[in-house]
Amino acid sequence: MTEAKKTVKKTTATKTTKKAAPAKTAAKKAVVADVKLTNATYATGKRKDSVARVYLIPGRGQIIVNGKPMMEYFRRPVLQMIIAQPFGITKRETAYDVHAIVIGGGLSGQAGAVKHGISKALERAEPDLRKTLKAAGFLTRDSRVVERKHFGRHKARRSTQFSKR
């Protein structure tokens, strides 16, 4: 009898954890809803496995990624420089605020996705900037992705060590 009661308690505990997960996603969606209400220019940027939804709003140059300031989310200076490149090349550092929601991949892929999204949004907001952004290569999606692991290999292409004897 006691074993049956233990299993019942375990199943109820797992059900409560499953219900907690959608609450987190609802909070993230609320951030997006606030941004969509304003007069924003939207674009999607992609790099490796990362996808960034970027909202460009006329403002003071503040960049927010997943609800955090860019300096806090991307701590490495190289990643911060990558994200700021489209504004630097078009001389619009303090003209727009950016709200980005990024999912998937690692930090460098996410930074590349945000950069791609910012470039596309800038082009939509000001079509005159297309020539500058295109010449720098910021509007082109970098299609390089990691190759899948193949059967009988250590990695995608790395084979086992050869032994002569």
C-alpha cells in the first residue's frame, strides 16, 4: 500500500513542474508584446543555429537582448563589437533602440544573428542605407552550419586512428 502512495506523490510532483515551464515562456512573450505595440521596425536575423527577432525603435542607442542590456548579456567585448558594427558603418549609433529576442545556438552565433537582424531592420527603416550595408556584407545570411556527426566516425569527418600493426 505504501509503495502505491509513493508513486502517486511522484506523479503529482512531475505534473507541477510541467505547469511551471509555460509561465516562464509567458513572461518572455510579454516583453515581445510591449515592443510590438510601439512604432517598431521588425526583422529576423539568423546565424548558425541562432534566430534573432529584432525590433528597431527610434531612441537613444540602447540595445536590449532577451530582457538584459547588451553589455550584460554579451560580456565579451568582441561580441559587443559585432553587434555594434551595423550602427557604426551607417553612423547611427544613437539613433535607434534595439530590442532583440534570441533563441538557439551559442553566444557567437547569437551575436551574429542579432547583427544580421539589426542590419535588415536598418535597411527596412531607411532604404538608403542598403548600399552601405550590402557592401559591408551585413545583409547576407552566413549559411555555414555545423555538419552532423556520421555513423562510424568520431565527429563529422574525423575517422578512427589508423594502426598499421
